[in-house]
Amino acid sequence: MLKPDLRKQALAKRSALTAQELAMLNESLLKQFKTLDLSNIKSIHIFLPIVHQKEPDTFLIIDWLQENHPGIEIVVPKADFGSSLMSHYSFKDKQDLVNNHYHIPEPQKAKPFTGIPDLVIVPLLAFDVKGFRVGYGKGFYDRFLENINTQKIGLSFFDATPEIIDVHLNDIRLDKCITPTGIIDFG
Ligand SMILES: Nc1nc2c(c(=O)[nH]1)N(C=O)[C@@H](CNc1ccc(C(=O)N[C@@H](CCC(=O)O)C(=O)O)cc1)CN2
Ligand SMILES: Nc1ncnc2c1ncn2[C@@H]1O[C@H](COP(=O)(O)OP(=O)(O)OP(=O)(O)O)[C@@H](O)[C@H]1O
């Protein structure tokens, strides 16, 4: 399928989820996340959820990490919609977050993170069996990930689509994708 159709389909599937389904899917994503081998991971970059878009609730993962892996630094992005670039901050607590115009929570006083995160949890609307992804269509994550060598893991409530036809040269490929039923490794 083509990206615009995949976007529409994913947004429709998400908005049809009931609160109860959403809660179960989020619990399942956390359960799968817990099976990752984090032994060599010192920093994890993770997006903050747009709640009204019914994105995966990454706060469940953040809470679990803070509780069970206090030594891992959590890094969160702030998106600049003028340049389509993201800046990155060391996350400590939710009190520091304020929703921006797009309802994305953003850190206010957090310290900038200047290193390269060992692992990046990537938001998406759809992904295919090769590990290509479709987002909201501004290329934020393609730009962020094009020049850095890190492990890229998607989070999705739904299974892979057979093929994204209109992939382009800039599109980054995921290493893995976490779904409620398992973790797909793209090898
Ligand atoms: N939680 C989260 N943060 C993220 C992303 C994401 O997918 N999820 N992004 C991943 O790259 C970037 C933000 N990308 C975005 C791109 C476009 C719109 C946007 O135009 N929203 C419109 C209409 C949405 C729609 O199509 O229905 C709006 O909210 O009015 C929002 C976010 C960076 N941060
Ligand atoms: N590395 C890059 N440098 C410059 N432009 C880019 C780069 N990556 C993507 N773009 C441009 O950004 C636009 C959106 O790309 P694409 O449709 O792949 O977004 P997406 O992956 O769905 O969005 P997002 O990453 O924000 O979730 C395209 O016009 C593309 O040409």
C-alpha cells in the first residue's frame, strides 16, 4: 500500500479502539518491552505520547525503566515544526512536561542530551515486513536517525503491512518492532 492510505488506515484503526482495548494493548506492549536485553544499554531515547491520537502509552515504559533500570538515562525529544528537526533532553520527571500545539508533551527545564542514545524507540503509524515505517509525514525521525548509529525499535499496536510501496532513499529501516504479540526482528 501507499503511505497516505496506510496513514489513513492506521489512524482509523486507532481511533476505533475502546479505552479498554487501548489499556490491554498498552499492557501487552510493556510486557513485550520487558523482554528486551537491556544489559548493554546506558541511554534510551523514547517519544512522549500524543494521548488524543491514541499513541502507545510510553509513560508505562518510562515508569518501568525508572523503577527497574534506574541507571539507564531516558532521553526525550522536542520537535521544531519549523525546521522538522528534533532536539533531545534528559528526562527526569513528568512535572517538567507541557503539551505543545500538537499535544505532544515536551520538557521545559530538562538538560539537553548531547550524546548518541544506545536505543531509540520510534513512533509510527504503520510498518512493513522489511522494517520500513510510515509516520505522520514530516520526516522527523528520518532526519534524526539518518546519521546516527543506534538500535531503532518501533512500537505498534498493529501487525506489519506486507509492503510500503512508496519508500524513498531517506527512509530509515527499523531493527525491530514491538507489537502486543511479540517482537519482530528485521535482521
Ligand atoms: N509522540 C510523538 N512525538 C513525535 C512524533 C510522533 O509521531 N509521535 N513525530 C514523528 O515523527 C514527530 C511529530 N510529528 C508530527 C507531525 C505532524 C503532526 C500533525 O500535523 N498533526 C495534525 C494533524 C494530524 C493528523 O494527520 O490527523 C494535528 O495534530 O492537528 C503532528 C506530529 C516528533 N514527535
Ligand atoms: N533525511 C532527510 N532529509 C531531508 N528531507 C527528508 C529526510 N527524510 C525525509 N525527508 C522528507 O520529509 C518528508 C516526509 O517524509 P516521510 O513521508 O518519510 O515521513 P514519515 O516518516 O512518515 O514522518 P515522521 O518521520 O515525521 O514520522 C518527505 O518529503 C521527505 O522527502
